[in-house]
Amino acid sequence: TGLSSRIISSIAVVRGILYVSALDNAVTSVGLYKSTDGGQSWQSAHRGLTSSLVRYVTADGGVPGVLYAATAAGVFKSSDGAATWKLATQGLGAARVAVLLVDPRNPNILYAGTDAHGMFKSINAGTTWFTINTSLRSLEISALGPGPSANVLYAGTPTAGVFRTSNAGAS
């Protein structure tokens, strides 16, 4: 109960708490929701999110309560388990963020894939961002995944395939 959409674009689970970004269709978000009872009931968790399109939610596994949301307006960060959100877009410009990845080995490092501006990286938990587009043949990033070892990252695109970096995005 409480979840108004059945189209879920992402799920994050942190210590038994579920977070989902829900869509009306592929373009219109109905928000971000939180469940503390295994998905039986849901509460709105998008207070402070000013973007109408939440495409992805992920958690910092090392710090309880820290979440990131990828939106049409950039990246939002919550430090209180999605009770409130703040925009974290310094260096992202007008990039529409489609997907996020928190480095599993270092939660201060985040990667953001965008609809048309390629890849961005933050080394300070989302405070500032810089581009890492060297050698990418597509600036539309739709999926991100960590590699088997440090500095390895995979980026998927809808038109150019999968790209791999072994130097943390330098190329």
C-alpha cells in the first residue's frame, strides 16, 4: 500500500529498508518511496527533490542514511535516510543524470551517467563533479557497474555497447 506506480526504475536496499524510484511511464516520475516493512507499505521519500523525474536511487553502503538520487536536474543527496534531499550538482551543469554508482571500495567516489553529457565522477561524496569522457564513443550512458578490482568500471550505452575503464575513468 502507498505505492502509486508499478513501474519501478531502481531499487536500493539499506539495512532492511527499501527505496524505490517509481514512474508513471518512461518519462514521468511519481517519486521516490521508502518501505521499512519489507515492501508491505510505502511512504513518500521525495521531500526536497525538485526534479519531476527520479530515474535512479542508490545508497552509500558504508554510511547509514546516505542516499543519492539521479534526476533530470542532476544528483540529489540525502544524509538522513531520505527524510530530506539537497541538490549536489556542482560541476554537472545541466546534465540529466540517468544512473549512479557508488564505488563499493570507497564511498567518497561516485560515478554519474547522463543522457547526453557522458560520464561524471565525484571524489568527495557528490560535493563536486568532473567529466571523464576520454575515449567514450557515446555521451548517453544508461548503465554502470563496478569491476572485479579497484579502478575497473563498466559503462553501458544504448547505442555503442559497453565500455571498460581500468584506470577509474581516466580513459
